[in-house]
Amino acid sequence: MTAPKVLGGFVVNGERHQTAFQPHRTLLEVLREDLDLTGTKHGCELGECGACTVLVDGTPVLSCLVLALEAQGKDVTTIEGLADGPDLHPLQDFFAELGASQCGYCSAGFMLAAKKLLEDNPDPTRDEIRRALSGNICRCTGYIKIFEAVELAARRLRGEDATPSREALHGQ
């Protein structure tokens, strides 16, 4: 016998959504399976990898650990909501330009955690970036390209020159 469904309302990426779901389902499951927002990834489903990171009322959360019921009435931002229409967010631009997202599975979680960091601290040090992103795991890049992408995005958001160095693009 299946559990009865509840009707939940969310503002996701600036749009109001209502959907019926079983009360035991996670925010991750509702975003991906009911709202077709597949940029948020199923990773470990234990809260250890960060691939499912979304912003709830501006705070990074692991959507695999949050019941959808807990997010009712809240503002949820997924990777699909990071861009402004056709204009990519600087984090998206630099992740792509520097190759910071090799397979791309973890990228959404990193970018959303980094977005919060840059909102709170527009000029973070490398150590501050490392700490802010420490809940996210990447198995492809070795993290340096991710840190460089966040640094360049921060520069662009501050209105500074954000041209990647030749080394950042092509290596030594």
C-alpha cells in the first residue's frame, strides 16, 4: 500500500510550482522526478558528495537529505535557475571555459555552493573557497580548475578583469 500524497507548493527558480508527492520523498526526488529539473544529481544519497546541492531560501542544502515537505513555501534554486535567461552566470561561464566540469556530474552542486560563497564574500581567498566547497566531491578534476573558475567568477562579479591566464586554460 502506498502512502497518501500531499500537495506541496514551492517557488523553484522564480516560478511557483504545485505538485502532489508522497510525504517520505526527498526534495531531490521531487525536483528531478516531478518537476523534471535533472541538473540536480543523485550522487551518494547519503549527504556526503554534494552533487545534489541546491539553495533553499539562499542557503546551500543537500537535497537528498531534505524532505520535500520541509521545502514547502520556500524559494528553491537549482542549477537551471542560475542563469539569467540566455545569459549564463559567471560561474557557469568559467566552469565551462576552464574545463572545471569534466564529466559535469558534480558541477551543479559546486556552482550553487560557490554562488552562496560569492554572495556572502565577493573576494574570497583560495582557502575560503576550499572551505566553502568542502562538502562537494569531484572525482575528475583535482579541484584546481574548480577553484580557479570560482576566483574568475568572483572577479567578473566585482567588475574586474576576469580573463583566464594562458596557464589556467592550457596548463604549464
